[in-house]
Amino acid sequence: VKFAIRLTVACSIALTIFNWIWPQGFLMLYGLNDYASTPIVVNALKMSSIGFFASAIATILIFYYEAIDQATLSTIISAIAAFFGPLAGVILFYPILGNNAIWLASTTGTLISILVAIIYVKINERRQSEYTGMLFIDENLIEKTRNYSLDRNADRSEMSSHLMGLNADKKIGR
């Protein structure tokens, strides 16, 4: 998960910088060479690229929470990022930016969804004290998932006895 987050952050920041430095390069990928509308499209591209980072983080959280059976939180993030957040962004920014508000609306939606996820996690931490952080890591799990080197037979037997001591079969109903 940490590697995925780091890679996503690095790629989204690189893509944002690329779009700000040379937006025509991105437009050439799609064959947009109409120079009359290029300033409008470049402006839209720059404004929407601000949200690449937030969108990437929100997408990771959606899939991660779905994978760890936190479907409610995943659904909340999806609904806010895709509908309610952008709608709030347009309502918020339209009086200030006019028609350009649409390009910041998606970024607003993903930022609001991440904020709601943080609040949800903080409330959940108070209810279930064994979980910590945005990734719902069980504090007891850290000790249970020690890394073992399997180079020697003694290490293999120590790992095996450790795993048997967890009683994982009894916990999942087997």
C-alpha cells in the first residue's frame, strides 16, 4: 500500500508539472491543434491538473476500502468525489471564477471526499480503538506479522510455531 501511494503521488505530481510546463505536449497527444481555442483548453487543462494528486489519492482509498470490507466508506467517497463534491465546487467557485469553476469542481469533490474519509476514520478510531490510521491497521497485527528469513530450518520452525500460535483457523470459523 505504501508503494502504491508513493508511486501514485510521484506520477500525479510529475503529470501536473508536465501539464503546467508544457500543456501543448499533452494536447498534441489528442491531436488538438486548433490554435484559436488553445488558450481556453490550456487554461482548462492546467486548472483540472491541479486535482490529479487528490483524485489519485481518492481512487486509491476507494479501492483500498472496498478491498478491506469498508464498503460504506468506499461508497461515501465515490458519491462525494463523483457527484456531490463537484456540484458543491461549482456552486462555491462559480461566483468567483465564472465558467472556469467547472475545471476546479472535480478537484473540490475529491478534496471533500478525502476530508470526509479522514473524519470517518477519526470517528471509527474512537469507536474501535484497535484500529489506527487511514488504512485501518490493527495495532495487534504488527506483532503478529513479523518477517522471518527462511534461510535456516530453525527460522522455518520458529515461523511455523508463531503462525500456529495465532489460532487463525479458530478466528475465521474453521
